[in-house]
Amino acid sequence: MQIFNTLSGKKEKFLPSNPPEVSFYTCGPTVYDLFHIGNGRTFIMSDILRRYLIYKGYNVKYVMNLTDIDDRIIEKSNSMKTKSSTVATQYSDAFFEDIVRLGVNEADYYPKATDHIADIIHLIKKLEEKDLAYSVNGDVFYSVDKFAKYGILSGKKLDELESGARVDVNESKKSPLDFALWKSAKPGEPYWDSPWGKGRPGWHIECSAMSNKLLGETIDIHAGGSDLIFPHHENEIAQSEGAHGQQFVKYWIHFGFLNIKDEKMSKSLGNFFTARDILQRHSVYALRLLFTQTHYRGPLNYSEELMEAATRGAEKLSNFYHELIGSIDSAETKGGTFNTDIYRDRFIEAMDDDFNTPQAVAVLFDLIKGVNKKNTDEGRISKDSLIDLKSFLDQTAIDVLGIINSEALPTKESSGLSDELIKLLIDLRQEAKKSKHYDYADFIRDGLKNLGIELRDSKEGTTFKIN
């Protein structure tokens, strides 16, 4: 296996410290709001990378943290006139609900910063002992210029950062680049007792302390969005390696940015979508397929047009899978053979090359073409070959990528809607379109689609098909 390591800027052979054990840490959410679709990409792609490592025979110990004390949580609690712990609990619960909807397998650990205050304080004290941290009036800062390797991940030079730094409003710092390890409590803020007084941890130290506690001083893989390379991950290296004197992470993996119609997603532009928003309109299988059709390191451009294309692709895969299952019982033992190993080898080759999911997905669609051609040219495929085909799809499209709906497809009887009710909804949709309430019309169409009812518009009117 080859993995692109942000630390070296090139692909490297994957050699975990203690095979077949693999330690894997992904930066999770700051729980002050519903997470957006860009965060969703990180969670889904981390999930796929983890699944593939398991497919390859590794025992993966997977950790995703939750930042449950932070400036943004405090700001949100003030605006809601409630406790910060109430905000954190509310959005932690929402996070777990949404990652289940995204088909993300449960992590081995979901550490919360507030559960590791003692570990955080211990790590800060160690940095103080090594003269890498200093305290001023209850605050503790990391002294960046005392860590010679600062900038090793991001490629940033300390002198350039210093020359470009703005005058810092915090005069307690020795340098404007020094960052907070511990923040003294302000009136009305949550706090914990510490050797430096009442206060709370800084953001960066939380991940260093929790990864050290659960995965050890050196971990195999650390993943997160590209926006975290600097300063968050850079600061994690400074903290962890400064404290322990050894390499913190062997392989740094970073996921590319997500844009909306070629523009950066932002609330001010009105193109900000939560994962929950998207899943109200589209299936999780379509969303995961969309993400896998772009390499994890590259930027991904989200649009409804691309999402519709992914929906058709996911439906094609799922329909093929269920048709395959339906044909196994009636298949003949002496039918034609189909060599699934060719596609299995291609899938592994693609994923071994820095988790190249676009190539891996292409293998699956090539498989469909190959099966259809075999059936057309040479007659029915044998039962043994069909069973092998199903096993291949179970292991790859379902267990690794999570892009096929393995549940029974909805039928007319199981849709839960009578023909008369469907026709009434079609009429309501038509009235909405006449009134130019297109969002409401799309809401009806997409809601029916999620129930397995496909609407087909033509000059003669709208008909429906229950899949």
C-alpha cells in the first residue's frame, strides 16, 4: 500500500509501527452546531479508509474526538442563554444521529475534551518542565520559537510567520505566534481547577492529550480536513513531540476542500448545507458515491446536478446487486463462468494506490458492463460465479465503500402509499409548479423518491413508478 503523507509531500509505503495493529486518529467536530457537508466528507472518507485497512487484514484502533469546550461553544451558549455543557450535549447527540445516517461505522473511542482535563493538565505540565511552555496570569502558552521543527508539516517558515504576524492584542505572550495551552477563566465562563488557577484548555492541546492517552505517543495515521494543517495539526506536532521527544504521527492524511458550485461554502453566500440538509433530499448511498468519485485529497465541487448523477449511479449499482441476488437461486450450476478475480485485483490495485476511490468505483461499473456482456454473448452465468460476484460486491461496494443499499428494495406494497395518495401528491406538486413554488414541488418529488416512488414528467403529464 502507498499513502500520500502530507509530512513528506509524497506517497510512501504504508508500514505501521506494530502490524497488523494500526492506530488511527481523526479530528472530529466542535459540537456547537450541526456539522456541514464538508465535515461530512472528512467523516465519510475517514470511514472508508478505515474500512479498507480492515479489508486488508489490519486491526484498526480508531479514535475520533469531540471538542466539547471551545470559544464557539461558549458564544453559542451565551446566545442561547444556557450552559455550554447543554449546547455541547445537544450537538454531540445530533452528531451521533447524523453520522449513523451517513453510514459511518462507530469509532472505537469518541473522547471528549472535558473527560480528559487531567490528561491535558499533565501534558501541559510536562511542556512546562521542558521549558516549552510558560504561564502568565493564569494563562499558559506554548513557546513556538523553542521548537526547532515548527512548520515541518505546513512548510511555513517561522521567520516569515513572525514578519507577517499582526500585533497581538494579548500582551501576555512573548511572541504573537505563541498559542494558548490553558486559558484563564473569564467571568461567566466554565472552568476547571488547575495549577495555574481556574480555566479551560486550549483547542490544540486537547487532541494531543487524547490521542496520547488512547493511542500512545506515536500513532500510525492522523487524518483531518486540509484546513487543519495549520495551525491545528502543526501545533499538535509541536506539543506532542516537544513533550515526548519522538515522532508523533507516521502518516498525515488530509482531505480536500468542498465547494458549492465552484464557490467556497459559507453562510454569508447562502450556500451552506449541513449533512442533515442533504440527506433530506438524497440517499446516503448517492452522497457516499459522490464523495468516492473524487480523490480524497482533491477539492470536491458539490452541486445538485452532480448529486442527481450520483443518485442515478447509486441506483444502478443497487439495482444490479439485487438483480444478482434474485438470479442466484434459479441459476444453473453448469452455466458460463465469470472471472471476478480480475475486478477484485483491479479494486485492490486502485485502493492500494493512496485510496484511489474514483478508480475503485470505476472498477465496479466496469464489472456491471462485463456481466451484462457475458450474459448477452455467452448465455447465463453459473451459480458459483454469481455467488462469487455477490461476495465481491459485499466486500467492496458495501463493506468498504458503503455505496450499495443492501436492504430489500421497496415494492409497491411496502411503499406505504396508495395510488390515490400518490396521485394527490402529484397534483399538489403540479399546483406548486404553476404557482412557481419550485422548492415545494422539488420537496414533494424528492420525498416520494426517498420512499421508492419515481416521478416521470412528460408532455402528457406526470406518471409514477414504484421501484
